[in-house]
Amino acid sequence: MRKNKGMPMEEQSGPLMADVARLAGVAISTVSRALANPGRVNEKTRARIDAAAKKLGYTPNAMARGLRVGKSNTIMIILPGSLYYGVSQVIPQVLQSINKALLQNGYNLMIANLGRDAESERHILDLAFGGTVRGAIILSSKLPEVDGRSLANAGLPTISMLLDMSDAGVPSVVTNDREAVRDATADLIHLGHRRFLYLAGPENNYHDLERFSGVVEALQEAGLSESAVVRSGGNLDYQHGFDIGLQAASDFAALADKPTAAIATSDDMAISFMSRVQRMGLSIPGGLSIVSFDGSPVCAFCSPPLSTIEQPMEEMGQMAVAILMAAIDRPEQKPEMRNVIRSRLIQRESVAAPVWLLANNFN
């Protein structure tokens, strides 16, 4: 019978790391490095170690490994609130990308919250100040602050994703919201559209400010005034995108001078808006063109398929993890504070030239 007195928890029963090393023909330290930081071991050696571990049924206990080195190997993700965002897959896609990248670097993901009330903020800060986590990635929201404590003062490597907090000294990974919407609006102007409806997110929200600024810039570049766009919404969070879209449809119906194109700041808004105006008898895109933001997979299956600006979630998640790993491993190095990954417009059948222009061209 094998005696393992004093061995870490993960090696008290079942195959040992030494068994894996012996079968793979490498040093124990190489096995440890391959499990904790796969990118630091060459591919052939890593493949031998993986094969040996699978053959022996060796599964390392991540918590025990963290305790053994005296440092947590858990990264917490701080959400802006509930995971529910309608059909939008932004948050799930982000979590999947981050989790994949963390596992490749020997870290585990912990979702720290499903709300941003005072109790949730305290829990997040307890994790940060208590040494439970090694770093944090905060999604599309401000740093937690409550009872005189702030994540900014926890001494914890922290990355912001989807919200630019570089001015506050937090390295940020964002997409080009303003430029992407400006280019999409410019495309609509090029098609002949001159009157627009803008479906807004919550007032003073970073994303809404950036995206509406993109619309205004495109209008100005085309010699059009800001009065060419009518805003709808502004009083509800993005989690209520369907409701924002329905309200926008009512606002659209009440307008005497109807816009010929609608720009929605989320796919949820666009989908409910399009459904409601179609039920009112309006043809899409014959009577109204629609473009939205997020790039949810369901947009391809709308009727008609919805043009949308797709956010590069996988690339953004990978970059956020890479910057965080560098902050943990090489804290003396100053990171790039603002990191931008471009979104792309997926053009589908919800956009066309306005009917009056088509009629004139035909005649």
C-alpha cells in the first residue's frame, strides 16, 4: 500500500503526478507546468503528458494546486447584473471565451455575482480583499464600491471588458462602438436614407453614448443635422431590450414624418421592434430598413434576416485574459490601457434603399 503522508490533497488517492511523469517520460516539474501553464510546454511534450494523464485517469485538484503554491488560481468574473439578456448571446459568449482562455493558462473561472446590489458588492469585495481570487475581469460595469471599500484599492489585477475604464487606470478591452455605428449609419445614408429612428439604451450608459455619437458623426459627415434622427427609449436597461423595441414601435407609429431607417443598439430591441411594425402592416425593408448591434446568432433566422454589428466576443475574451495573465506574471510591466478590437457589420436583407428612391430610379 502506498503511503503519501504529507502529500497534497490531490495526490492522497488515485494516480500521482509522479506516475504521469514516469509514463510520459518527463520530470514531475514538467507535468506541473503543463497542467498549470500549457502554453509554456512544447506541443509534443504536452500531448504525451495529456495522453499519460488520460490513460492513468489523473485529474488534478485545482484548489489543492493553488494551496500548494500559496496562491489562488481562481479568476473572478464580475457581471453587470443578471445573465438574462433576451436573445443576446453577448454575456454567454464572453464567459465561454474567457473560461477557455483561463483553462489554457491553468486558472479557473468564478462568477462572483448575479446582481449589483449592496449585498453583491460586499461579496465581490470580500473575495477581492480576502485573497480568494488571483485577479478579476469586470464586464460592462463600474468597479464595485460599498462601505468605503473599492475594488480599485484591493491590489488585485483587474481588467475591464466591454467598458472603457482606461481613464480610471484600469486596462480595458473594448470594441469600436462609435466607429462601427458611424460606418453602418454612413452605409444607410449612402443608400439614400435621410430620416432615422434610434432605439436607445439607458441614458448616460457608455455603450449608448458611444453608439449614438457614431450616428451623429455620420450625419455630420454627410451634411445632415442631428434633427434627422429621432431617439426612442433611454429609460430602460439593455436587459429590457424587448420592451424598448415595443415602445419604439409605438413611437414610430406616432411620428407624422416617418423615418426610413431604424438603428437599434441591441438585437433584442431590433427583433421586437421589427416584429411589431410588421404586424402594423409595414414591410421590411421596403417600408423601413433596420440595423442592430451585438451579432446574436438568431438574427440570421429573423424574417427578414437582420443586419447587425457583430461584436468580436471570442477575441475580446482572449485578449482580456492575456492582459490579466501578464499583469499577474509580470506586474512590473505597464500594460496597454485601451485595447480595441473591431466589430464587423453583417449585412442581411433587413436593409435596402428607401422606397421613394427606388420608385424614382424605376421611373
